[in-house]
Amino acid sequence: MKQDTVEIIRNVLEDLKNRWGLEDIPGIEVEIPRNGGMGDIATTVAMRLAKPLGKPPREIAAEIVEKIKEQEADLFESVETAGPGFINFRFRGEFLCRSLAELLRKGRPALRTDTGKGRRIQVEFVSANPTGPLHVGHGRGAAVGDALCNILKAAGFDVQKEFYINDAGLQVRLLGESVFARYRQILGTGAPFPEDGYRGAYIESIAKEIHDRYGDRYRERTFEECGEFFTEYAYRMMLSGIERDLRDFGVVFDRWQSERELHLQGKVREALEELRSKGLLYEKNGATWFRSSRFGDDKDRVVVKQDGEYTYFASDICYHKYKLERGFDTIIDIWGADHHGYVPRIRSVLEAFDLPRDKFRVILIQMVSLLRHGEPVQMSKRAGEFITLREVMDEVGADITRFIFLTRRADSHLDFDLDIAKEQSAENPVFYVQYAFARISSLFRQASERGIRIEDAEAGAADLKMLAEHEETSIIKKLLQYIMVVESAAHACEPHRITYYLQELAGMFHAYYYKYRIISGDDRLTRARLALCRGVQIVLEDGLGLLGVSAPEKM
RNA sequence: GCGCCUGUAGCUCAGCAGGAUAGAGCAACUGACUUCUAAUCAGUGGGUCGGGGGUUCGAAUCCUCCCAGGCGCGCCA
């Protein structure tokens, strides 16, 4: 729908270019008019041409319309100028039927586009420290990141999903110390608990597990002697737990990048050497600094501490450089919004390496506030009291959780009410969309008893011209908009646009279903309507798939 | 103090890469189940898009100042 229209406009502008003495054709933007009465699709190109041509937009629009009418009479029922210089297009019924038939014949592959042109995008998300279980905020990042990747793939990008593991440095060591202390407590030979140690119950259960397997083997040892064992053991446990939680949440990464590996492979040192050779490192107060302030950061940053240890920023310098060296056209980082101060720092790194800054995008995920009975659930990470993603999944289910995470823009706060999430009420939009899918499945179950199969709806046997009700043409048009929605969601990196679209489509279907009889005494009409329902079902299934939410046949 | 995000209907939020008369759900009120799943549908009311200035054919959208809320601002991660 979009491509057809844009192509036609482009051809016409190509013709008019010389008459106008125009150098370049501007980007042709089409949009869906807010008010359906205005048309099916509209372009603002005449208004954009007003300035370069020095002519009133309506006049330009009129010229374009005339030309389109000469050349493309069969696609559009009407093409007209409107308002300040819009050109509104209305498609012929035959075009809509043809498009629906194509969707039915090809199925979900018809919903893919190639706007990404196979460009390689890497999305790094979750990347939770392996020092504790995933909490709800991580879950939101996982849902957004995974859906975004699905959307980018659907829009024709070549996508890699990566989890960056902060397995070097102080925090994992602190994890090991915490477990060690709990282990000693089990033995009754209390070791001092580290001041900033991890206090969650999961620490005790790891200690217990070590005790069950190894008994008092480490009774007489100090942490200096056996810390590596405890750290390694605990970290492995945490990481596999994270992986398991993510898998059960429907998120599987293509690649897990270990920070420690970057150090061991000497990549961190190499990256810093490169900066040094560019004259961008200097020594001060016994530490090594990076001149990030030259590239828009607030101040310079330490990369090697006084004690000789690398900072996390040092590995991040290396990591982001390394990611771009792996040949991605774009790298997207998804961070918790509390890390936003880090953005200019990483940008400064890319500039320092002469890497284009527009190759790097950050999506910030705002906080999730968990509510129960409308009251905030108290959480204290320090005391180890926080609601884990696992608990939420167990309580309300992965589908609902994912959907709710995707009902807001990433950068707005989200109140997640566990009670409402569990309720199967109208306040819960997941069911609304899934129910539309299940209803259609049910229709086909009934139809099969009458000898009409789902394959019949797909084969193009139905006479789609019978879909003459305005609700029916509206639904077809809505189906054809899906690709545009996917493209815009990919472009803006905003998965929630799919969520909203699905709710709208489901709403149109529910209203249609209620008003009209799908399976009736009229066999031809029945087949045509089932074909339309099948179209809706294909798009709903695809959209839910992008969000990582299941499409149940029965509810 | 500096920076980032947010501010749209009573509530929760959409509003797409400036576009046409700013939308949805919930809540409130009216109605619809002997009929393909009522987890549904039809309808009514509800707005100074936080405020002021600016950019232009045109601003909820871009710029600027102010106000309010959240979050950051370590040789922590």
C-alpha cells in the first residue's frame, strides 16, 4: 500500500522535475490520515515543495494530482488535494481485494519488508550484573529489547542480540565474598559479612548448596585462599539462573560477551593503547585519564585507577569499539534510565575512534513501579528485598508481563499493578487482543464442521468483492497498514506502536464480529468473511509474535 | 548548581521522520447475551496538550525561558 503509492508519486515527480526546474526530489512521506473520511493515505510532498519551488502548495498539489490521474487511474478511486496542500488517495476496492488475497496466499511472509536492506544491527540489552536474579526492571528491558529485535528483523534488518556480562571487577568478587560469609555462617565459624555485600536470600541458598556438595572443605580457609572458587561458583549459578529466567520469559540471546574475556584477550589494553597513540590519555594523580571532555563529555574520565585496576569505563571503551569493529551498521544499547549519564561518555569514545556517532543509539528504559492493590510494593535492593522477574512471571504469567511492559513508551514510567495484571478484565489489554485471535480460531473450528477449512480461506477461492460493508473495507485497510506500523516501529525503535496497533485491530474485529454474522446461510458470503477473518488472524498472530506474546486458539 | 527524561480528559496513557476537527482504555452514566466465545459490543459526557515567548503556510510535536515531578552527576558498578 505504502510502496505502491510512494512509487507512483516518485514517478510523477520525476516527470514534473524538469518542467519545474527542480534538482532533487524530496523524500516522499506518506501517512495515514487521522480522519478516515479524508482518504486512505496522504502525502505532504506538495507542501514540502512549496519553498524550493516558490509556489503555493495547493497549486503544486493540483499539478501532481492531474499527472497521477493521467497515469494511474486503475489503482485509486480518487486522488484529490485538500486542506493546505495535502494529496489524499483513496484506493479502489479491487486493489484492496487484491492486497488481501495476496496476504492470504503468502501468509505472514507477506508482512515482511526490506526497508532494512539487510543492514546489520546489534542490540545489546538486559546485561544485568551476574550478582543477583533479574528484577522487574530487567524484565522490561528484556521485553523491549526482544520485541525491538523482532521488529527490526521484520523490517529487513540483520539483527544480533547480545548480552554483555560484567563478570570482571569488584562486584562479582563481592558476590563471592558474600557467599563465602554465608557459608561460614552455616559452619558456625562466622566470617564478617562484607559491608556492601549482597544480602538476598539467594546468597544463602548458594552457600547452602556449596555446603551440601563440599561439606566443610573450606572451613579452615580464608577468602584469599578460596575466594576464586566461591566467586566462580556463585557467578556461574547466577548467570545460568539469568539465562533460565530469560528463556522462560521468551528471550534467547545470540551471543553472550564476557567482559573478562575482553581483558584476557588483551583487547582492553589495545583499545587504551590506541587512545594513547592519539594523545587522548594522560596521567594525573597516579591514575590514567581519557580526554572525553574533548568530545562533549562533562569531564575527563579515569580509565586506570591509582591501584592499577581498570575502571568499568575502560572495558566499555573497548567493548563499544569492538562491537563496531565487528561490522555492524548500527549498535543499539538498551539501558536503565538511571544510566543516562553514561551516554555522552560512550559517544565521546566513538568520536575518539573516529567512528560516526549516529551508528550508536541508546534506548533508555524508565523505572517500573510495582503495585499491589494500588499500593507500591516496597523494594530495597540493599536489603536484598526486591521482586524478581521470576516471581512476576510465576504470578501473572510471561505473556501478560511482556505485553504490559510494551504498553508504554520505553522512556515513560510504568506502574505495573500485579492485581490488575492477573485480572482477566477489560482493563487488561492482553486478553482483548488474544481474545480476538481465539474467536477467529473458534470460527474456523465451527466452519470446518460445515466443510470449510482454513486453507479455503487462504487459497483465494473466496469472492472477496462480497466484502462490501464499510467495516470490512476498513478492516482490510487496517491490515494493509500493518507493514507501515512495523516500519515506523523499527525506525523509531518503539515496539509499543505494535501493541497499540494490535489493540486497534482487535477492536475493529470485535465490533465487526458483534455486528455481522460471519458464518451464515449464505455460503459465498461466509467464505468471503472467513477469508477476511483469516487476514485479521494472520496479522494478529504476526504482531503478537513480534511482541513475544502467544496467540492462543482457545481462551 | 549542571545534565537527561517526563508533564495531553477524573485515572493510566497513545498521538508515527512538524500536518487537516487532539484520540484510546479505565472510571461515570444509558443500553445489548434463546443467535458464530459478553474476556464482547453500541452510545453519552469529559481538554487552556504544565506556563510564557519564538521559528513557519502549519506546532502537542522543533527552539528558548520558566514551573512541577523522576533520575543521574565517584579513581562505584
